[in-house]
Amino acid sequence: MYLNVWFRKWLIAVLICLVIIMGCGAGLLWDNYRSQSEADSQLVINKIRLQVSDMMLYLEQFNQELENDSKIRETIQAMSQKHQLSLMYVQLDGRIIFNSSPNTSAQQIDLKTVLHYDLYHARVDKDTYSIAFPVVDEVTQVQAGNAIFAMPASTVFVEKSHAIPLTLFIVMSTMLLILCYLMFIIRNKIKRDIIQPIYHLKDYTESIIKGNYEKKASYGTMNEIGEVYAMFDQMRLEIMYHSMRRDEQEKAQKELISNISHEIKTPLTTLKAYIEAIREGVCPDMPSVMEYVEIMHTNTDKMTRLTEDLLVHALQELGQISVTLTEQYSREMFLRILQPIGHFVRTTGVTYIEPTDIPNVLINADANRLEQVVSNLIANSLKHTSTGDSISVDIVIALGQLKITIADTGKGILPQDIPFVFDRYFKGKLNSSPRNEGFGLGLSICKHIIEAHNGSISFRSDQGQGTVFHCMIPLC
């Protein structure tokens, strides 16, 4: 489920719960108000009964004499004034026997409409209550009439305040509204700071899938999402770089095949021409034949080197370069490797400095592959040197390993080329002389061979001062 859909459903569920809570709170408040009102009604009836208890006792004693005895009537009148109320004593037939209020001249009332024994019906108006109590004769214990008391509400009824429950309800409602507001704020923040950035990141991802690596992923704030965007943009740059490198390698591979085909075609054409010349008897004597043979031999060597490079490259692509390690002593092996190489370097006009002493230690090595490494490194040095420069080879024991150093005093490697010198098909652009022929495979092959010997290869180059390569091979 999408985060946006999940959060919307979750928010709706929370709002429903909050509405239910508010409804329950309102119901409890109303029930509490009604219960308190009913309780207050009973309390007020009892309070009124206590207030008029002396008058009720007096009426129970003298209800028979009340109509004709003026003294009793004056006493009742005085009691009514004392309690700040008016009393109307009515017989069971509705005839008024006594009325302390001078404003009423009625002699008869309808008991069905006037007698009220509860507060709900006893309220005459906003400020007056009229409630009746039965008068039971003290002697006969039979109801003789009804005493109807009319009194101000302020004297007998103090309404209990519901301010505390109401305030609690208002506070609870306010807190729920604040909670709803906070929920909407959280929803908007999640949508703005999480969901929308994820959608934008999805668009960037689709652009990368389509091969558009130029669209930069940027986020304005450096927080968790900002860090994700930064890492994503770093990934975009890495993918763009590897894509460019892949395209370059594919282009270089095509150029490699084209160049090798051309390079092989030229010596083959030369070989064919000289063979035809010899077959047709163009050479008048043996020295001329030997001269032709020497030229044919040189072109054959060139084709052999090209074919070897192409074969090693193909094996490297398949991870199948054959390196057969055998235990052998280093001095004799390197003397066989360096002697013809030194002779070749001197023929180019570059000074060759051979090692003063080669340690005679036992190592696991493939002599043919190490010869290929040394030849490639020296050929690489020749590309960056000219007549008058020098190439030196030194072999020593360092850090428990055999260290082979090949240094030149040539032009060095451009700083921008240094990270890529061991990459396949890469050719430095500093030297454009005829010596700078090749296909960018030599150093990549050297690295592979040295690592197959469980060793390592490194270099240091200063532009205008030369380059130094170090190969480390473990001792047995």
C-alpha cells in the first residue's frame, strides 16, 4: 500500500475515533447534568419541607380552628412573614380557608391545576415556586387539606452550578480540536517532506533508466531526505561515469580490432611482396636474400607481438590469462629477460641503465609472463622518452619481497591521465610521437599478471621529470 493512501486511511480512522470520543463526552455531560438536576429537585423539596415544618405542625394541630379563630390566623400570618412566603390553606373540596397574600380574593380553586408536589410543575414563573404539602390532622390522622406555599426561588432553591463539567467538556473539546489541527499539520508535513520528495526521486530514477544522466537530483534542506538525495545524485554521477567509460571502452574495442587488422595487414602485405620478389629471383645474391629475410623477420615479429597482445587481451576479458607459477631463482631469470631488452633500448638512442646486482632469491614466477611485464613497462617508458633520456632498471629486496623498479626521465604522465593508466584501451595523450603506438592494453595486462603472482604494481609520475613503476613479488 502506498504511504499516502495508508496515511489518509489512518487519518480518517483517527478523526472518527475523535468524533466518537467527543460524542461520548457530550453524552456523559448531559447525563451528569440531568442526574444532578433530579437530585437537586429532591434536595430542594426536602429543604422547603424543613423551612415550613413549624407551620405544617401548627396547621396539623389547629386546622379545624383556623377558619374561625383570628388568633390562629394571625399566628400563621406572622409565620408566613417570618419565612418570607405566602401560605394558602385549602380544604379537600378546593375551598380556600386561609390566604396570607392580600392580593388574592378567590374563595375556591381547582385542586387539579393548582396542587403541585414537585419542582418541575411548582414553578409559577422565573422567580416564584408554588408547592403543596398535604395537611394531616394530628388527632384523626386523616388528611384535612393542603398547604400551598408560594416563595421566592432565591430563598429555597440554589441551583447547583454545572460550570466545572461544562468547563471540562470545553477543555476536552478544545484539546481534541488542537489534536485534529496537529494531525493535519503532520499530514501536510509528511506529504511535503516525505511523499513529494519520493515522487520526485521516482522521476529522477525513471530519467536514469531512460539514459538521461544529466538531470540532477537536488533537495533544498540537508536532513535525512537531503542526505538520500545527495547519495542518489552521487550514484547518478557514478552511473554516468561508468556509462561513459563503457561507451569509451566499446569504442576503443572497436578501434582496437580495426587498428590491429590494419597493423597486421601492413606487415602481411610486406611479407607477401618480399616473398614474391625472392620467388621471382629479384635478389641477385645471397646477401640481398638475407636482407630481404631480415625485413621479413622484423615484420613477422611485429605481427607476433600484435597477435600476442590481442590474445592476451581476449584471455583477460574472459579472465583466463594463463600464469603458471614455478619455483625458480630470480637472478638467472631476470638476466635472460633484461639482456635483449637492454640491447633494444640502446638502439633507440635512449640511455639504458641496467641493475648493478640482481638478488638471487627463490620466487614463484612465470618467466614468460614477467618478461611480458618488463617489456610492456619499458615500451611504455619509451613512449614518453626521447633521445638523450634514460631508462633504468633496478631489482632489490624490500619488505620481504622482490622489488622491480623501472624508471625513466621522460615527460611523465599528465595528472588527469594518472587515475586511468591501468584501464584497458586507455592511451595517454602527452606524447604523440611515432613511438606512442599501441592499443592501451599493455599496463592493464601488466597489472593482471603481477596480481596473478600475488604481488602488486604501483607508480609515481611527475610531469616533465619522468615516471617510476614498482612491481612487488613475494619471496618463497
